[in-house]
Amino acid sequence: MKSPIASRNAALAYRPFDLDAIGAGLVFGESLRELAEALDAGGSAGTAVVQAPPGTGKTTLVPPLLANALLAGTVRANGASSVPANGGGTGGERPRVMVTQPRRVAARSAARRLAALDGSRLGERVGYTVRGESQAGPGTIIEFVTPGILLRRLLADPGLETAGAVILDEVHERGLETDLLLGMLIEVRELREDLTLVAMSATLDAPRFAALIGGGAGKPDGGAAAPVVDCPSALHPLEVNWAPAAAPRLDGRGVTRAFLDHVADTAAASYTDAHAADPDIDALVFVPGAWEVAYVASRLRARLSSGMADLEVLELHGQASPAEQDRAVSGREPGGSPRIVVSTDLAESSLTVPGVRLVIDSGLSRELRRDANRGMSGLVTVSCSRASAEQRAGRAARQGPGRVVRCYEHKAYAAAPAHPTPEIAAADLTGAALVLACWGSPGGRGLALPDVPPRAAMDDAIEVLRELGAIGPDGLATDTGKTLAKIPADPRLARALLDGAAAVGTAAAAEAVALVAGDQRAPGADLTRLLAALRTGKDPAARRWAEDVRRMEAIARREGSAVGHSGTAAPGLPSPADPAEALGFVVALAFPDRVARRVPGTGPERYLLTSGTRAGLPTGSPLAGHDWLAVAEVSRAEGRDAAGTGAVIRSAAPLAADAAEAAASHLLSDTVQAEFKQGRVTARRERRLGAILLSTTPVRPSVDDGRAAVARALAEEGLGTIGWSDAADALRRRLALLHRAVGDPWPDVSEPALLARLDTWLSPELEAIAGGASTSTIDLAEPLRRLVPWPEGARLAELVPEWLEVPSGSRVRIDYPDAADDGGRPVVAVKLQECFGWAATPRLVGGRVPVLFHLLSPARRPLAVTDDLASFWSGAYAQVRAEMRGRYPKHPWPEDPWTAPATARTKRTM
């Protein structure tokens, strides 16, 4: 094969990338030849898995290597003398190398760096495309994109004809969109063997992904796995220090301020020492979220402003503007000020921040978690995985010896999971389900995904898509679904954009959808305040939001006419609305299951959502006091903000009551709710919006409603809700003993059996109760007699008598065991003196069941329990007599109980 760095042919328009110059000083340069040979080898030509630690240069070198192969192939196909003047292929554009990066800032940074190393202008040979921003043109050979961009291109062009190679970078992060791309591109390669597919990662289960990409996991014969190309570590010596805080890292409300103070103070002290030893050192501080970034950065500025007046403390997170993100990752210029970059996991693996030799790690990250019971997903703060901790630490040793200070205990590191939770296992899958339906693989069926989507989450997502009209009975996307998939937002927001445009106007709908789909956090959960801030243009995110609004408006105008109303939302507001009401209405259209009403009462604000979930508001939220809210985001939480509900509203907008009913009209119900309690059926007419009770009025129950109420009560509480009289209970106990001892035809009178055949024995009484009769007029003894078989029932009193006549002449009630007691015995409790001379123990049920005697003292306290009277008189009686005759001298205690007369009287009255 030709050397990947040897082709210098064809026209200048096809100038290959100079891999020697680009790879100068990069460790992965040593692995380029191995990768090139692997891609050209037989078996799985065109596929490979690159496993290389951070900082080796894989993101910088692999794309131009593949681009050179494509350029060489294009020149051979066209002929060196027939290269088009515009440098394009036969279609005007040469096949591209498309490289996914999990974050926009990483895509921009990687493209900018490679263009600079190539000596070309950004957007010419090397470019990027992220949401709302593109620097790429017809002559672009290497294009860095986010996974979402590539997904939409795949849906529009399933053959991906404009690409000659695809590189999925940072696969180890297990982002949902990257997982989907992997499965879809494996399918594309089944039709396009000329498409090169490479997966790259710093920490990857290489054999597993190699089998997937090579086709082995999906083929009956096993297939051939893609080759794996490793690269030696580029890390310099790394010193690891542990500096745990005295305060806990997390409490019920999230990250504690005391711990963030500790992180900031540790960073300040560590950087002061490091800077004194080497003024060229910069530092990187990892905390879990944007709020924590701002808090730690502010404290660092306050702590270090006096000692380092020229120090720059920069913030890096998803909500920062593109300019702020790019500045944070660009490194200091020669002679520039020292820098501390405070970042979320944005800088963990897909970005190299030049100059960093010191890392301060909080050991925390934000990960998606799904609450299946409440039907919501959200970010929660957890200990980062060990793989993430190693990625973070490695940032300090990419360009020289470095140091990491972990602000937690070593045992917390050891207890952390090995890898982050795959997003597919924890995310809301509505968007993913729509992509799969459009691709022709409903629910992921037949697709070689790294992990199977959780069944419950996928079922929930498919149900949402059905309600939106996005999928048909076969699970495939409808025309509406294909239209929604073109909109870069959650399918529910996409549907709300189109429906809302007709209701409140295109501009208002576009503003609302761009607002909710963006990365910005609403202050105090109030979307109206965030909207007002963005409209002023002063907010750092205002420019990107305005671009998103323009794009959404264009989509709404273009696609709106092609999509009818979903049937889940009213076509418009019930009355003219101000902008705040329009915002809430569009949010409610998107998430009708999250329309919320304030729960009356004292204490913290609580809201009940139409889904049945209860949630609190952040302390001091401007939304407090509003009766109705359209909730865009709600997540699990504890602490004061959750107000004891286990969830907190993260973003919402006020909503008028009539607008709430219009937006969630499919959840409206007007029903009569009958209930059976305290012995009588009562009913109320209830008007509800999902789980929210709008109004309730007492009404007379119909017989049908009464029947249903009684049936529910019996199923939940059993026959005890009607009540067993003494007579009914006694008869049931006798019948239960007969069924246990004899079986058929004597009936099973256990609770489940009786409930299963109510129509057989209780129908008239149930009709009476359903019609309004009180249970006080019902005695279950008579209905129970309907179950007694005939003619066997004629022997009921003989087989299981109610009374037993004892030698004294007294008739003693037999206490039969409870109907649910399978091992119970019939008991006769009688004074010992009434049984003198009784040798043979009586037996019931035709001699099958002996009576168990409780022989009592004159004070009716038990003296003995026996079912063998003869043995008792011959043995234990003597001891009982010795103990009792002094205590009860007025009662007979003969030495010979066999001949003494049985009596219920004292000696004086005998």
C-alpha cells in the first residue's frame, strides 16, 4: 500500500494533508501507519477501533489520515489530469471525512486547531458544523460535527453519500446520540462497503466495540471484528494528592457550599504554590455544574486578586457563550496572564486545555437519571466514575509533569463506578425513539446498538410519539413524525412549535421552543425572566438564542402547513394572551403531562402535575403564588426546595386556568366517582385535568356506579367492608371446617373464593347496597346459606353442631377455627368439674375431627388443654387437683374423677 504520507500527486486542489507537520510532537503519529494498514487489511476493510489515551493526538491526526486516503482515491478515479477546477468530485463536492465530537466547543476547537496546523483558513479544507453555527463549504474535506447534526443528515440522506469516512470520537462517553449513530452507521456500511468507519476513545471496551463495528455482533457466523489500534500513553509523570474536605460533598439539596469553599480554597493554595515554582503553569478545576463553576470561580477571584492581580479565572460550561468557551480552551498567549479554568466535565476528555499542569478535582459529575415511576428524567449530582477521574487527572500531565489534587477520600474513589452510566440507560428516549422510527428500526429493533434500550423507557417514549401522531401502528414514522425529526428539538417541543405557531403566532412559538430547547438555566425556575433577559440581548446566550429563534421561525413557516394539529392540543388560546401567557401555553402544548396546579395549604409551595407527580419550587422563586404553571423541566430532588415531594420544578412559566385546559384538553375528564364506605354508597361528579381535581359536586349514584363502587371496595378491603354478624361468622367457620375435612360438595368459604363467586350467593344484597341500602340492613348469614349443598346440608347440625352437651348437662358453644386458619381445631372451653367421668373425646364431622378441650378453673382460667380426656383423668389431673383444691375449696376436686358426678355447681349446692 502507499504510505499515508507519501501521496503528493494530482492538482493543488487535492493537496494532501502534511501528516508529518501536523503530527509533530504527537504520540499518535507513531500509530498512523498501523491504522492505515488496518483500514486496508482484508476481512473488515474500512473499519477500525482506535484506543488511545488523552493527549496522544488521535483527534488531530486520524481525520487527515483518512482524508488523504479519500483524496488519493478521488484523484485515481478522476485521473490526475481531469481534476475539476473547483476541486470537487463528480457531484461538485468531494467526499468528506465527518468527525463527531460530543460537545459544540470540542467540535469548534478541534476544527480550529487542525486548520491552523494545516495552514488553511477555517471553513475551507477543515470546518465544523454545530447547532446554529457552521464554518464549512463545498471544498471542506474534514468536517467536525456534533452527533445530533450527523443524525439529522443520516435521516435526510440514509446512504450518507457526501461522506467517504466517519469518525465517532469519544465513544467511551456513551452519549445516546453517539450510540444511535454507531448502530445506524453499521447498517449503512452493509450497503456501502466503501464507507470507512472508525470509533475512537480514550477508555473503551475495545473488543466489544470492534465486534460491533466489524459486524460480528449482528451476524450468525460471528463475522470478523474490526482491528483495534492502540497507542502508548502520552502522559508525563503525574503526582496524585488527596485533600478530602471535613464537610460532606453532598446533602439533600445537592453540592454543599462548604465543600465548594473547600474546593476553591484548595485550588487557590495549590495554584499559588505551583505558580511560584513555575509561572507558566495553568490550572483546571473540575466541578459538576454551571452554578458550581460560577461559585468556585467567584471565590477564587476573591481569594487570589490581591496576590495575583493579572490572574484570569475563566469559566467553561455548556451555558457559556461560544466566545467564552473558545477563550477558555485556547490557552494563554505568549507572555499572557496566568489562568485558572473552572470547568464542568466539558474539559474532561474531548478537549485539551493548553498549559494545564495542575488539576483540582471535586470528584463529582452530573449524570442523567430516569425516574420510571414518575415518568421524568433529570440530571443528578453523583460521584464521578473512576474512568472520569483518570481522564481529569490526565489533563495535568499532557504537556509535562503534572499534579492532581482530589478533594475527596481515596475510599470514595475506590467505591465509585468504573465507568459512567450509558445515557441510553437513563435518558428520556422520546427523541431517540423518533430517530429509530424514521430509520426503520422501531424501538431499535434489528439495530446493532452497544446496549439495548430499557424496555419500559422505550415503551413510554413510543406512547408519547403515538399521541403526537409521529408514528403509525407499525411503529414507523408517519409524515408528521418525519417532519418533527427535522426540527432540532425534543419531539414534543417540535410538535408544540408547529401547533403553537397557529395558536400564538410563529414568533412567540419559536421564542418559547428555542428557550426551552436551549442550555440556559431559568433563574428561580422562571422561564419568563429568562425570556426577558434574552430579549434584551445582554445575556451571554442571547445571540445563540436569537439564531435559534430565527431558525425555528423558518422551520415553523416551512413545515407548519404540512402538519395537522396533533389532536392533543387545542388550536389556540381561549382568549387573547399576553406574551407571558403565550410562553406558558406553548410549554403546556409540549408537556401537557407537566401542567401543574398549586396545592393549597401552608408551608413551602407544592404543585401537583397532571401526571400525578408532586413537586416543589426553588426557594425564592418568582413563580411562587401562581395557581397554574406550565412546567418544562422537573427532576428528582430532596431538601427544602422539594418541600417533601421528592421532586423540584427546574423551569416553568405561569399559565392561565383556561389555557391549561386548552393545552391539555385531551387530559380533561368529567366523571361520576362513586365510593362505598361507612356502609353506604355515595357519589360525586368530578371534573379533572389528568390527576388535578378541578371541581367536585355531590350527586345521587346510579345503580351501575354503585355496583362498581361496591366491587372496588370488596376487592380492596374484602367482605369485612359489609361486616360479618356473629351468626354469619359462626356459620362460615363451620362450613370452612367441613370443606377442609371433607372437601366437595361443601363450599370453599375463604375470602378469595367468596369474592370470586359473589353472583352465586350475594347478588340480591349487592344490588340493594348499590341501590342505596345500608349494610346495617344486611346479615351475611342468610346469603351464606345459599352455598350449603343439598341434600348434604340436612346433616349440617349433625356434622358441625353449634353446641356440645357435656356430662353436667350444660350445652357449651363450640368455637370453630377462623375460616382462614387451615390448621385450626374446634374448641370447647368448659369447667373441668363439668366433664368428670367423660372418657371418650367427642369427634365432629362424622368422627374425622376431635374436639380440643380447654378445661377451666372455677374462675374460668385454663388449667389444661387436651383432646384425650382419658389420658388427662389418668395422669395430669392429679397434679391439677393438688394445686387447685386449696385455691378453690368450695368446688369439688375428687380423688377419683371417673366416678364423681359431673357438675357446674359448688359443693354446697350439689
